[in-house]
Amino acid sequence: GAVVSQHPSRVICKSGTSVKIECRSLDFQATTMFWYRQFPKQSLMLMATSNEGSKATYEQGVEKDKFLINHASLTLSTLTVTSAHPEDSSFYICSARDQARQSWEAFFGQGTRLTVV
Amino acid sequence: AQKITQTQPGMFVQEKEAVTLDCTYDTSDQSYGLFWYKQPSSGEMIFLIYQGSYDEQNATEGRYSLNFQKARKSANLVISASQLGDSAMYFCAMRENLQGAQKLVFGQGTRLTINP
């Protein structure tokens, strides 16, 4: 099946620094990728839709200047958490759909557990 | 308004028994899709099963089946012959078309524990 690879799986950073998370589709091209955030014991909440070659679409309440998304190629989207604070500590996970398949299945990366200290 | 509702925060089931995880949804779209994902403690999201709104038959994938009742707007997941490895969080999700993009909206999840 299609594979989405997310890196890093875990990261600890100091408050005020920036962290970049990568999401790659390994065996298919993805014009659209999705970024989710999941707080402990909660559901996945969509943060933004990453569009290849154009600006990302952010969900209501998500700060676009804090969560920078770049989708420069058909296989790579990056999420940069800028000036991270402890309240940004969360599980971030990306997903993509192989639009060439006759399937609605969304494939997820392994997720990134971010801890801001 | 909540679009996907999972009313069971936790479920405890004996190994080898069948278990039904509830999911109701709300949409005014005619074309939509419903998913179930499993999330073990490692955090990865594992796709289990998909049901399209126009699919006439209930979806099945091995031990997983989806009890789709369109008029009642419910899409319950049935796991037959449960195994210890089935212990995990289970999320119901709906595909909706918003501004041309197909997005997934997730329910709150149900934590399933299989007892030996």
C-alpha cells in the first residue's frame, strides 16, 4: 500500500525555538496533504490543508504565522512550528491520499510527538 | 455542531468475543464517506475500513465490518473474534467536501480494551 513517512518521530525543543516536521509520500504523488494535531486523550483536529505549489489553507483558529506550511514538491510537505511554547506540545500527524488510486483511503505518517520545554 | 459522534469513551471486551463500536454522523451532503481508523499507543493511524454513502452493501475487511444504516446516520464498526492486539483507540471519521478539498473529520474516539 501507499506509504507516508513523517520525520522526526519525537522532538524536544526549547521554548522560543522553531521545529520543522517533514511529511513525505514515498511511492505516490500528493498534490494535497493534511496536517493534524492531537492533544493527549483527544481526537485528531485538522490544522491545515497543504497544497503543492500554492498557499496552505488553515482551519479556523490556527495561526498561519506560527504554523508555517510549505509544499514545494509533489512528495514533500513541511510543517514548521515557529517560536514554540509549551502549549504547542502535542502529537502532530500528516496524511495524504493517492489520487491515482480508485480509493478514498487517507494514508497517515507515523506522527511526531513534540515536547516544548 | 458535532459532525461525528462516538458515544463510548471506553469499551472492555473478553478475548474472542465480538464488539460493536458506535458512530453516528451528521451531514447534509449526498455524497460522503465514512472511515474507521485504529490508533495503537504508538500513535500511528491504521486504516481499517471505508463505506461510501452510495455503497449498497455494508463494507467488510476480514474481521472488520461496518454496519451502515443510512437513514439513522450510523456507521458502527463490528470486530468479530476480538484479539488482544485489538486493544487500541478507534476513531470514526467522515470524508466531507469543503471548498473542493476532501477533508476528514474525526469523532472523539473509543478506547477498546480486550481482556484475556
